[in-house]
Amino acid sequence: MSSENARSFSVSRGSILDGEYTLEIHPDAFADTANHESLQRVKNERKYNVRIKQHDLYLLDALAEHEGVPRSVLINKLLHDVLHDELMSIPDRDARALLAKTADECATYDALSRPWVVDAIGSECQDLLENILAFNVPYEMMPEPGVPEDAYNSDTFIGIKEKLAGVKK
């Protein structure tokens, strides 16, 4: 194994895991699951120059240092939070979903990005997820009395659930 494919680190948190460790990285194991294009920054993103008052810049720098992140990361987070709040302030779910869907269609997301529509219809996504996990269907169902808990789930779901129950956190 080459040294460029190995990383050593130490753990000292006062637990039984304390010690020196070496992590071996096998790049060939990732070849099938990730492609280079999906992990690269989108090249056609527009960049904007923004004028920030000097006293605001001092505050941004202080906040960024406090959070331990670069100024640009803090600015992106603040901008995202403002946009999210504005989107969620629209009371009509259909209008909120339409705006989010339109923005998502114009955007070019990388593999790690989260589309706006997920935020716009968050509670509905949660309901959809709960229905699929409970009944294996996206629409709401009422369980019949006396039916076992996993009666509506697939055999694959039940198998994965059993294996996950055996995994210790």
C-alpha cells in the first residue's frame, strides 16, 4: 500500500477508543459509486461581487472566526437562511412548492446538494416517508385492527430492519 493511500490519526477523548489508528483508502472501491463530474463544483455557477460595509465586514469576520469557518461559508449560510425564511414565509403550500420547483429546475445541483422543493414541502415529505415506511405506499392508510406491525412492509424492508436492529450505535 502506498503512503498516499494511508492516513494516520490519533484519538484521545478519554474512552476505550483512544489510540493511534491508520486508515487505508482503497480508491478502486469508490469507482462504481461516484463519478468525477458529480463531485466537482458546478462550473457554470454565476458569481456576484457584493459590496459589504466595513463595519458589517468586521462582524462577519468575527462571526466566521467564532464559528471556525471561512467568511465565504458564513455568507453563503446567511444567504441560504434568509432565502429559506422567505420561501417558508409563503403561506400557500402550492405557491411555495411552485417557486421552489422553478428554482430547482434552473439550478444545477451537485451530488451533495439539497433541492429547495424538499424544504418547501418538508412536512409533506415527512408524511410521505412515514406512509412508505409504515404501509409501503405513499398515500395515507389506516391499519386494520389486529394486523401485525410489519404486515404492509416488503420482505426486503423487514430484513433490513432486522439487520439494522443488530447494529450497535
